[in-house]
Amino acid sequence: MLTKTCAGHSAEKTPLAEQQPGFMRVLMLCSSYPRFAEDSASVFLRHLALALSGSGADLQVLAPDHAMVSKSLQDPGIQLAH
């Protein structure tokens, strides 16, 4: 992949995924996701997200907003957006 430098010269740029073997960026788009720590709604997605994040993946979860969503539901390595 070639990119332009500030002087206008072409430079070889190596994508991040090629720099770190096994590195993954993952975006999970969910129609439901646990709204709080004890919620049973789609709890399997939270388990999957924890496993992916534990394997070193850069993980983002995008789930619908809901009145019962707890902003305190924060798992290490998971960027959760409603």
C-alpha cells in the first residue's frame, strides 16, 4: 500500500494487521445485548465478546439503546456503544 508523505513522496505503508500477526479488529452489530451485568438478554453475545477481547482482538460492540441500559456495564477490552 502506497501513501503520500508530507513532502509529496510515495512511501510504503504496512497495514497494522500485517505488523502484528493474529491481530483482529472486530465490530459486533447486535439487535440485542445485555443491558446490565445480570441481564439474560443475549448473554451469549457478551460471552463471545469477552472471549474475542481476551484473545487480543480490538473489539467494538454496537447495540440498540434502551431505557434499562446501565452505563456501568463495562468489560475490559470491549468498547460498548448504544
